[in-house]
Amino acid sequence: MSKIISDSLGSDIEVFTAEELETKKQEAIEQFKQDNPDKTEELTKLQDELEKLKGKDMNFANLRAQKEAAEKKVEDILKGVDEKVEKVKKEVLEGVMKDHYNDVLKSLSGGDKDIQAKIELQYKRIADTVSTKEEITKKLGDALLLATGNSSGFDNSSFSSGGVSRIKIESKSPMSADEKEVLSKLAQAGGIKLEEKDYK
């Protein structure tokens, strides 16, 4: 049922629902066909084409919606993959850093659990943040100094991974098996393999 409303100028206008407009349109078309019998075939043809075009518009709209939905799914999947890759990378890096930390700690403490505990305590107290192996090694060296009062000849370069020369050992008396083992572990942490001749 139509309604009477006022426009912005205060004039009354009659408005119809969508169904009423469609009914009026169909009535007008039928009236036109009756008034113009010679144009009826042409009008019917045009109406059919118009319906086909409307269908195509709907198909394009559906395809566009499907394409956008698919793109959004792909984007979400890729985002999820990127997040998983970053998580794995972080876990691997943390694992490598933790292994390096454990290797250096074990070498510095010579396997002594008490010294190891003291070094770890001092390591946690030092506020320096670490993100590389070299920084971990330096911080552990500082922790060793705080824990034991001396660095036991500790040198950061012993643990560096690139361009390091062999450790020179100058001693007048032969090394004990324990000293050789500690020195071997220190060298291994720095990526160096010692042979028997290196201990002389």
C-alpha cells in the first residue's frame, strides 16, 4: 500500500513498496503491448535480454564475492604459515643458543656442578641482554669472574667461531689428563680440534 510522505520542501509525495512498483511496471508493460501490438515482439525480446543481463550481473557479483573469499582464505593461510615458520625459526635459534650456553658453561666449570651453579647464578644477575653466541660467551665469562673471583685465563676469542688461531699453551711441566680434557672442551666450544702435539 502506498504512503504519503513530505519531501524536504514540504510537498506531499506518494511512495510505493518495491512489490507495488514491480506490479505497476508490469501493468504499464502490458498496457504498452495492448496499445502497440506491432512493438510487442520487440519489447518481449528486449525484456528477455534484460533478464539475461541481470543474471550475468548476478553471476559476476557471485564470482567476485567467491574470488574475494578465496583471496582472503589464501591470505589467512599464508599468514598462518608465516607465523608457524617464524615460531620454528625462533625455537631453532633458541635451541642453538641454549646448546652454546650449556657447552660454554660446562667448559668454564670443568664439569664441577658447584662452580656451574655459581656461574649460572651470576649469569642471571647480570642485566646484559644477549642475542648472539659471542654475547652469551662474554656474559658467561663475566659470570665466571664474579662467581670465582678470577677468569682462569678465560678469553672470549677461545669461543669465537671465525678466524681463530689455535690456542697456544706454554707450560714447563706436562699437562695432567684433567687439564687436557678441560682445554679440549674449551677448544671444541670454539670450533677447534686439538691434537696431542698441541698440548706440548
